[in-house]
Amino acid sequence: MHLLEGESERVFRSKLDSSGRIVLPREVRERMSLKFGDGVLLIDDAEGVRLETPEQSLREAQAYFSKLVEPGVSVVDELLRERREEAARE
């Protein structure tokens, strides 16, 4: 979960049940707009374990990869051009 600028870190206590499940506190569910049946991602990396929604993860990936493309370049157009070139060679 990413904190907005000016917000301080909050800590919530929870316990594992016998099946290994945890209950997310109401504040966390509300902040992340989670409802019954929604999916979440647990991301375990060098910094620790984070909880994200699939939408948050997708936005982060899009932001990362958009930095790798020059402004004004359409990745879709580039892919289609490459595919057409490959098809023409066959």
C-alpha cells in the first residue's frame, strides 16, 4: 500500500487463523476500495511484503515501461510494423 504525500505510516495488528488467513482491518479495506471477493497481490521483495490491488500493480508497470519509450513513439505501431516485415519475409 502506497502512502500519499504528507501521510504518515500506519501499523495495523492482525493474526493468522488456523488456515493461514488474515483479516485486513476495515481502514485498509476502505483505503484500497476492497470488497468481498476482490483479489489482492502480496508482493515479496527485498523491501518486505506489500499488499496491492491488481489495478495498482498494473499502473506501476505501465508507469515503469512508459519511461522506456521515447515520447511520440507508439509501441503498438512499432510492433505491427515489425510483424508486417516478418510476414513479408516469409
